[in-house]
Amino acid sequence: EIVVDDQKDSYSKILVPGSDREAFGSCPMIRDWANVGEYPSPLQATGNVSNFVSNHETVLVDIVAHKENETVSREFVRAGPREFIAFHPKTVKACIVTCGGLCPGLNTVVREIFFTLEKRYGVEEIYGIPYGYKGFHSKKLQIRKLTKRLVDTIHYKGGTFLGSSRGGHDTQLITDCIERYGFRHVYIIGGDGTHRGALKIYEEIRRRGLKVALVGVPKTIDNDVPLIDKSFGFDTAVEESQRAIRSAVVEAKSGIHGIGLVKLMGRHAGWICVYGTLSNRDVDICLVPEVPFELEGPRGLYQTIHDCIKAKGRCVIVVAEGAGMDHMQTGKEVERDPSGNVKLADIGLFLKAGINAWFSYNKIEVNLKYIDPTYMIRTVPPNGGDSLTCAILAQNAVHGAMAGFSGFSAGLINTHNVLIPIETLNNTKPKTIHEGSRMWQRVLDSTGQPSLRSH
Ligand code: ATP
Ligand code: MG
């Protein structure tokens, strides 16, 4: 039982008395800084009344307890439709923006926000902000009203129908735009950078005392968003990665001393590589950003590839884009993209050259094929599971905004939907792979790779 209702006296036994429930579970509400009314939800007429969620329900985060230790769980406000809402739907003008890199499912989220607002709540004015944050203030870009016709079929397509971009965040200009248009709901779909920007807009909204619900929907194909079970697009990415890995296996099996090398996404967290490797089960070496490896020496990568070729006649390697960065320090100044993210050197090309050079030096014939499917993976539409995740996140984003919450992101925790304060999300470390974890052990068991380090 991981849902707690403090009005029904159903506190979980693992909560010790006096634990700071309020601080963990609280999610900002507009009434804290602006006047809001209370209106009966239009869902009262159309929906199943028992579906309404009370503001007193929270979801526990830490559900693994140890008998000998007192466990205090963090908790978040449960997402879902409320019986009474803070906005009269006819007064709501909403806008939606997508920021950062592409990820399968962006269009599904946009479409579902539109239809939940329009069909379920009767909101009439919903706008699309073009090309990310800069669309709020660039004179060259046009904010346009969304219609059913415009968004009806976008979920069948990859990418983002609204457009996206990096850079261009200006808190004052964006908030000015929100005020000028009279937006009451602002839906922001994006990753860690986007959420850092969203928090600044939220703080400015509060400072100005605006009656605005600012809502995030977390997006990262890498699956490293903290706290939540899984981010949308990740499952699709793993599924698509199989096509690339299978091609690498076929190439490796078909050539003399074949080596298949696949680079997958994962700047700071190697989840796609790990899940891709575990799904495929023919991968011999999996390299992720969190686990350092050596290139040279008797336990290094090159010798391990050689050992694998001697044993099996081939070697299949999967590498995350952020793995092995310590091998590529060129002494040059780091390059950054317009959002301020460090531009990573290409580990795939680096390894391709390094492996070929090592075997050539040792006068051993190899046939290496390098596959980089990044953009082919990012741009596909979401699979069935991800589509459903997108739809549910979007619906809960709208229900939360309608209820008068602001400065939160919709997320799934322990299979339950919650509202996570953006500040908490931004202040929590991203989900990464731990070398001592059972997940990494599964990778080692599946690949049979050694530690790739001399100590
Ligand atoms: P992903 O990493 O998955 O592509 P992201 O949201 O992290 O997604 P970024 O390009 O880093 O992508 O950021 C998206 C937007 O957020 C950009 O418009 C950028 O200007 C803005 N942004 C990033 N960091 C900040 C920050 N610290 N303050 C304000 N805005 C920011
Ligand atoms: Mg990012």
C-alpha cells in the first residue's frame, strides 16, 4: 500500500511519527501567491466520480523497508483529477512548448494536453509556442492557436510538431510574454536544462503574483530523470537500439574477426546501452559513462576484444556517447552548445580508429563495422507502451494545473502518478548506473566482460 490518505488515517506503518510529511509531499499551489476561486470540475458531469483524487493523498517513494531500521519515506502529492478546480475552464488560455533534443513521444504529449484541456475541461484557447523557449520572445517566430485539425494526427509522427531548440532562455522576456498573452496554464516539455529554465519562470511568476499554473513534463531519452520510474521515449529507444545491435551482430559474425561497434545515446547515464545489451544478449562488451575502462594493458579494452575474438571469432561492442571521455582529452577548450551543454567528442569514431590501429600494429586482421543510429532512434514515433505513458503524463499535467498546482512536473513513481515540485526534481541527482548494482552485475553476467581495469 503505497498511497497514503491522511484524512482516512491510513498512514503507512513505515512512517515514523513526526516525520516531515508536509515538506516531502507538498507541491506549490497558486493560492499561496494569488487569488483563485473554486469551481466544480466539469468532469463531475462526465467522469466517474470515484476517480477523483483528494489533495490529501500522497504516494510513497521509498518502499523498500528494512525491519531493523526505521524507514521514513519521501512522498509526493498524488496526481489525478480533482472534484473542485481552481480555474473556470472558459477563462483558461493555455500554451505548450517543447525544448531541448528530440525524444519519441513529444507529439503524443502535446496532443494529449490539447485534448484533455479541450475535450474534458472545455478549454477553448490553447496555443503552441514554436521552437522552444525562444518562441516566447523571438520576433521571427509566430505563436499560433492550436486546433483539433492541427494536432489530430501528430502522434503518428516522430519529432515535435511545435519545433524545439537549444538556448534562447530569457526569464523576463518569457514571463512578459505569458503576461501579455494572458496565459493561465504554461506546459513545458523538456529535459534537465528545460526544467532549470522552467523553475526560473515559475519563480518569476510567483514574484509577479500571476495566477499561472506552470507545469513540466520531464523528457529525456536517456532515462536519467531522478525519482521517476521511467521517462517516456526510453522504451522506444531500447527497442530501436535492437535493430542497430542486431546489425552489428550480423556484421561481426559474417566477417573474418568481425567487430561490430554500436554507439548509443547516454551522455551521463548508460541506461539505453545497459537495457539494449540485456535485451540483445549477444553483446560482448558494454561501455557506459559511469564505469571507467582502460584501453591498453593486459586487462584493457583492446586486449579484451582480442581475447573475445580468439574465443568466439568475433566481438560486439556497445558504447554510450558519454563513455570513456577521459581518453579523449585533447587539451582544447571545451565546446558548448547554445544551451551550455558540453559538446562531447565522438567516442564511437575514437574507438573505431583506436581498435583498428591496435590490431593493425599487432598485425591481426579485423573487420570492424561502426554503427551510429542516434538520429534514427530519436526521431521515430513512440511504441505502444511509451504512447500510453505520454498520454497519462499529459492528462495528469492538465489535472494538476486545473486543480491549481504550479511549479510541478508530472511523473510516475512506483507505478503511481504524482506531482513532483520542479525544485525537488532539479535538486535531486540524476539516475545513473552504479558499478556495484545488481543491474550492472546483470550486464557483466550477460556479456562476460571483465572489469577492463588493472585495479
Ligand atoms: P535534453 O538534454 O534531453 O536534450 P534539455 O532540456 O536538457 O533536454 P537543453 O538544450 O539543455 O535540453 O535545454 C533546453 C532549454 O532550456 C534551452 O532553451 C536552454 O536555454 C534552457 N536552459 C538550459 N539550462 C538552463 C538554465 N540553467 N537556466 C535557464 N534556462 C536553461
Ligand atoms: Mg539535458
